[in-house]
Amino acid sequence: MGAAPSTPARGQVYAALLAVWLLWGSTFLSIRVLVGQVPPLLAAGCRFTVAGGILFLAVGVKCARSAGPGVREQLRGRVPRLALLGVLHFLVANGMVSLAEQHLESGTTGVLFATVPLWLIGVRALAGNRPRAVELCAGALGLGGVALLLGFRTGPLGPSLMVLAAAGAWAAAGFLAERPEKRPDAAPPAGAGLASAVQMLSGGLALLLCSLLSGEWAQLDVNRVRPTAWLAGIHLILFGSLVGFWAYTWLVTRIDARLAATYAYVQPVITMLLGWLLLDERLTAAALGGTALIIVAVAWMVLTRSRDGAAKAKPEPNDGELTVENKEAESTP
């Protein structure tokens, strides 16, 4: 019988939490910088294909060195489902975010995308799960924030609506991921690292295909891509997709899913502040008011769900990994 894992030091917990907040809060800024110089679908496709490949290799090495089930056993019968989730998460949702950020500030994008937990209310309602009063109140508050945020904008609404649609697609994918899996006979659960790697690879390759078909590859001139775009791409791959994911998974499996879930309402604040500080994005009274309403609504929703489902939110230890069934639905581009 193996020894129980030691309790992480408080400094480790704070460092992991800060990493999730800052790394995921800065992804929208990096996307904004990157798509200013690289075609959006191509940029997103390269990001997730590379990140997914690195994660897949890392998980494969870990599985080969452990006595547990290998990659083939964990993926038996699951690849089509994971590929579908990857297409929804990364081709549809992240693809629309990347397209929208050609014309939309990173701060506004981050705040609008933070409505994913509110979209989940509607998705679950369509599936026959009647929303509770607290969910309806949070949803109404969030809609009020969106109306305030967009009502005073002078630019076109198309990019903003595209981000909201992306949030809806991410919520739909999250809902599908929550559904009970028809597991093959005697198949072991797949770890979150492996599941995420397959989803990233599926979505990344689909993005690259769409980029090729849309003619984006012919538009790219690598010699004209400035260092800032290269740095933004590296940041998205290494820190947004890999380090941020590791820190989040570590918090959920070793500490408390409720603590990890705080990113849902801290992230948009950091995103808006970084856009203001680094990209000179404007902060109007209407934008701040709408952002505040959305953040309160999301925090209300997330805290209520975390409190009600605390027993489900923290999975049983599984060699330091979440399983596909327990993986948190709300994530980040």
C-alpha cells in the first residue's frame, strides 16, 4: 500500500492559483497580439497541434514508466468522442475567438467569454434540466451585464456576438463532457492529460485544415512576423495550454476544485487590466459596469455550483490526474 501524498505547502498552493489566474487571464491578450500578424485559424491550429503533441508525448512517457494502463488501453473506444469535444472546444469556440479578436479588444473578449457558466444554464435547460431560481437570477444578471457592455459600443457588434457564440459552443462541449460515458468493457478511465491532448490534437488539426481550405496559408509571410507575435505564440503554447493546464489540474486533484474554479471570475478582471496596461485598450464606465455585473453573475453561479457539488467536484485520487468523467467543463481558450 503506497504512502498517502503529503499535504502541499501553502506557498505551492498560492503559486499554482496565481499561475492559473495570470496565465489563463493573459491568453486573450496573446491571441490579440498573435492574430494581428498571423492568420487567425492558422495561428490557433499551430498552437493546439503543437501543445497537444507535447502533452500527448509527455503523457505517453509517463504511462510507459508506470505500472498503470497504457495510452492504448485508456483511449480504447474513446477517440471519436474526444475528437468531437476537441472540434467543439478548439475549432468552433477558439476558432471564433481568434477570428473575433482581429477586430475586438482582448479585455472585452475575455469578459464576454467568461459567460460560459451562464451559457451552461441554457444548455442544461434545453436538455431537460430545469434551472433553479438562483441560476435564473445569475443568468439575468449576466445578460444585463452583456447588454450594458455592448450597448454603448460604437464599433460593429459582429465580433462581440461571435465571442458570445464561442462561449455557447464551449458550454455545449462542456455539457457533452459531463454526460456519462459509455465506457468499453473493462476499459480504465482516461486521465485528463491524455483526454486533453487528444482534444487539442483533434481541434488543432481541424483548425489547420480549415485554415488551408480558406486560403490562410497563402496569406502568411513568415519573414514579416514580428518577435512580439512569436513570443505571443510561445506564451500560448507553453504557458496558456501546458503550464496553466497543469496548475489547474494540480489544484483540482490535490487541493480543492472550488479553489481552482475561482479562475472563472478572476480571469476576466486580469484580462481587462492587462489589455488596458499593455495594449492601451480603453476602459469606459459602461464597460466597467457591464464587466462587474458579468463577474458577479459568474461568481454567484460558480460558487453555488461548487458548494452544492463539493463532493463531486473533488475526484478520488487517480495518480494525480483527473478522469474524463470528472474533468471540469469550464476552461479557457
